[in-house]
Amino acid sequence: MFMHNKELLFPVNVKGPNPAFAAAVLEQFGGANGELKACLQYFAHSFTTKDPVIRDLLLDISTEEISHLEMVGECITQLMGGTDVDPNVMGSGEQTMRQEGATMGNANGYLNQIINQNSTVQKSVYLGGHGPDFIDSSGTPFTGNYINTVGDLMADLQSDLAAELRARKVYEELHRHVTDPGAREMFDFLVQREEAHALLFKEAIERVADMQGGGFEKSFGDKQYSKLYPELSMGGSASQMFRSDDARIITGPFTGDPDTDTFGGASPPMQ
Ligand SMILES: [Fe+2]
């Protein structure tokens, strides 16, 4: 059961409407590395484990992600000037929009700007009622294909850790390009929360490794081809530098047949 708390997880107060900024922030609302993707991915993964600790962790973080989604949606709505628009009054909010358009160097004002220059914002105005739509910063609709889930808990948790690092990177880029101080304050908060989640997923991965007896590779087979590393780079191969002690380096042409492949001696020390 999920419940709704009427307070935002962190207050969002942008300085003023800015459609270009709103379009950029949409990347974290309906984009490939955004909050909805994170929320749904962790939610899906919670069904694939019976471990109560990891299941709770996934649901806790999934729930926090929808709180992040709420904040990002509020930020976009404010940047779109949506809070100044009364849907029952024709022309409501128009003056605010035109003023903002003028300050952005467009003499024709906000409306011409969004219609002629940014179809992403245009769509959110007409279809989203000045609020966020589930699209990314270029207008591409959200898709379930963004959600990485395969049913292998170790693989899924690695995807979750990567999702946090990806979200963090996007917020860092948004912080560079979106100069609204209120939006930046929100980005800074969310970067810190994604870092906290990344550390939790790292601990979850270590817990699963312990449960599996030492790591994901423990489930790998030790068969004919399982530890062969062909030397395919001229002048030294990364396979040699990172190989395990029982790896077999193929220094001649890779035939796939251990009887005919040429194996090298000891690997050079790592530089
Ligand atoms: Fe998040």
C-alpha cells in the first residue's frame, strides 16, 4: 500500500517561468535516466527476490523516486508558468508568459517562442496544461524499454546502481545548464540522494555476493571456453592485465579450439 504525503520531500521554488529550462528538466521526468524510470525499475526488481532486506530496500528507494518525480514535476510546472494559469479563464497567465518571453530576447513573447522554437514545450503547454508530460527533453515519449530487468538479482542490482550513477550525471549536467537558483537547489539535493541510493545498491550487491558464496562469478562454469582470453590488441592486451591467475591467454590466432590455440606464458605485470 502506498500513501501520499502532501509535503514535497524537498521544497521547490524556481525564480520564474523559463520554457527552455522546463524542456531541459523534462529529461528527468520522462527520460531514459529519469525518476519515473528509476521508480518503476526498482519496483519491478522488488518482485524478483525473496530476501526481505533487499526487497524492502528496493521498495523504499522506489518510493523515494516517485517523491523525486513529484519534485521534478513541480519544478517543470513552475518553469512553465503553470501555477499562474487559471484553466477557467481565457488569457490567464498570458501576461506572465509574454514578459518572460521578452526577457529571453524574443520580441514576440513567450507564445511565439514555444510554438516556433521548442515543440517539446509546445506539447506540454497544449497537452499537459502547462505541466509536465511523460516525454524527455527532446519530446520523445517515455517507454517501458527504459526499464532494465532480467530476473537475475545480481544483474538487476548492477543495473540499479548504474541507474543512480546515470541520474546523478544528468542532474550534474542540468545544474551546469539550468541557471535558475531554485532549480539548481533541487538538482543539488537530488544529486546527493542519488549518491545515497548508489551506496545502498552497492551494499545490496555485496550482500547478494555473500549469499551467492563470493560473487556473481561463482555461478560461472569452469569449462572449455570459460576462461579463454584471446590477445586481440597489438602491443599488449587488456585481457592480460586484468586476467585472473588461472586464465589462459591465447597469443596466436583464436581458433576456439584449446587443442590448436597457442597459449602464452606469464602475463606482464600491470603498469
Ligand atoms: Fe531519484
